[in-house]
Amino acid sequence: MDTSVTPFSTVIRTASHEQHTEAETSTFMSDLLGGRLGVDAYTRYTEQLWFVYRALEDAAPVLADDPVAGPFIQPELMRTEALERDLTHLHGGEGWRETLAPLPATAAYAERVAECARTWPAGYVAHHYTRYLGDLSGGQIIRDKAEKTWGFSRKGDGVRFYVFEEISNPAAFKRGYRELLDALAVDDLEKQRVIDECKRAFALNTGVFRALGEEFPLSA
Ligand code: HEM
């Protein structure tokens, strides 16, 4: 695709389409959303998200003034607090904070996000896009399934991660987000690197799913 004429938001979506399908149809995701796994698997998955979003969001204050990544840092997207409420609900108390450890695949993912945040703001944007635009899209399907499968109250504790309280119109928000992508203040070569990093972000997610699939095999 000619990145000089096609809007960057279209280029990045098209370029990651195949990996999106792979993530969406991974064994762990299919089993989880197919209602074949217990709430322990959902809890373990939510724990992994907490490590990833802390890496994304711990960097936010520093990147807020960056010319490339700064426009993407928007308080209404922040998920750490919602994840912490979900985890407290899922664990029945605050004790999880002392004991929680990431899977190796999650640690690798969070470390790559942190590295981009420290050294390469455009690479950070690739990670930002891969998570937040996904959460605003397919995340709503996951919430619905989770509520039905494990009995969480609608948009309540357990699924707050998927509820963007401060975004009343997700479709409009996503349009605005795509405009930010289209206006990304980097040259074409750097845009190509961002696309490569987006593919890496998807691969890191798939790696976490693979590890979770091994921890929660259906036929165990
Ligand atoms: C079973 C799991 C998933 C489902 C059902 C799902 C579903 C969807 C759907 C329906 C859309 C399109 C929304 C629209 O066009 O407005 C979407 C977009 C997206 N998803 Fe997913 N998704 C899943 C997993 C993931 C994962 C694991 C990631 C990456 C971590 C991801 C990242 C994205 C991104 C970045 C977009 C935005 C694409 C764009 O318009 O630029 N999704 N997803």
C-alpha cells in the first residue's frame, strides 16, 4: 500500500489485519469467549493486562509533551485504575498487589512498551494504537461475553476495564483517534517502522495468549 497517499490509519489497520485475526482466533481467546474456561482464567488474563497498562500509562505523564506521542495521551483512555478495581473484585480483596507476578511473555511485552516509551515515542504510538483502539472496538464484545459467562454485573466490577466511562461516543472517539494517526508527525520511513512495531505489538499479545493457553488447557 502506498503510504504517501493512503491515510496512515488505513495503512496500519490493513497491515495488522492478519495478525488481528490470529489474536482474535487464538485458542485461549476462543476458549475464553466461548465460555469454556473458568473465571480463574479470566482473572489471570486481567492480571496480565494490568502489567501491560501500567507500562503504557506510567509513561503517559512524560510523553504528554512529546510532539509525536503527546496528542495520543488522553486521560479518558487510562485503564490502570479500572483494572485495579476489577482485580480487587476478582481476588476478593486488595491482597493481589503483593503477590502478583507477570508471565514471562507479559514481562517481555511490558518491557518492550517501556523501552519504546523511554527511547522511541513513535514506537510507543504503535503500542498505544494496538491496545486502546482494540479495547474501544472488540473489547465491547469481550465485556458482553464476560458478563454473561461469569455473572459480572453489567459494566460493573470485573469488567470495568472494558468500560470507558468518559467516552460517551466510542465511534466518534475512534474517528478522532484515526485523525491523530493520519496526522502523525513523522516521515514515511518512520511510519513504516511504526507499522512494524504494531505487528510486533500484536505478536507480543499473541505470545501472552499462547502462555495463557498453556496454563489453562481445556483438556487438562
Ligand atoms: C476475541 C478478541 C477480539 C475481538 C472479538 C475483536 C474484535 C474487533 C472488532 C469487531 C474490531 C473492529 C471495530 C471497528 O471497525 O470499529 C476490532 C478492531 C481492532 N482490534 Fe480487535 N478484537 C479482538 C482482539 C484484539 C486483540 C487481542 C487486539 C490487540 C491487542 C486487537 C486490536 C484491535 C485494533 C487495534 C483494532 C482497531 C483496528 C482499526 O480500526 O484501526 N483486537 N477488533
